[in-house]
Amino acid sequence: MAKSFDETKVGFGLMNVIAIVIIIGLVGLGGHFLGKYEQNKSESKTQKVEAVQTIAYDGAEGRSALDLLKEKAEIQTQDSSLGAFVTTINGTANSEDHFWMFYVNGELAPTAADQFITKDGDKIEWRYEKFQ
């Protein structure tokens, strides 16, 4: 009986070693595929993030936001009943769903840039954003 006990003990030890090797292999494969999944997930997130272009400058007492923008960038405008509508800044044109949005002190401007008279201390910013 002692011999049978030793064989069981050796057999049990060999089975444990085989099981451990298999588990390590499965964990390694799982980690490899999880890494690929995380990489693909992160790449797809990166592709969905849209870069926002901005142009920023300070206001100047009595000057329109549009006049100041013309000094900072090459622009194109289109006249509308509300005032001058900026269509292109430094070669980046409005598109079907992206537009140049005009902000004063962090808030969307209430008027067109040619009609907005700035003050010293105003922070003017143009953001190329997706229209929602």
C-alpha cells in the first residue's frame, strides 16, 4: 500500500504542475488579447475625439471683435442680416457641422463680431466647434 500512496502522491504532483502550466498559458493568452482589446478601444476613442482649434486675444476699448480678429488671423466673412458671419479663419472653413464660434469672457457672444465692441480686459476667443 505504501507504493500505491507514493504513486498517487507523484501523480497528483504532476497533475498540479500540468494544471499550473495550462493556467499560466491561459492567463498569458488572455492578457495578450486583453491588451489588444484595450489598445483598439483606446485608438477608437482617440479617433472620436475632435481637436478644437482656437484663436484668442484681448479686447481693446472701442474696437470691434472682428477688427481685432483681422489683425490676428486671415479671415473670410459673409454678410448676413445679423452682421458679419466669419466663415474661415487661417484656412479652416466652416463645414456642414463645424463652425467658428465667438466667445467673450468664456460665454457665447450675444451679437455678431463686427457689432461687438470690446473693452479693455475682455477675453475674446474663437473656437472651431461641432455644432450641436
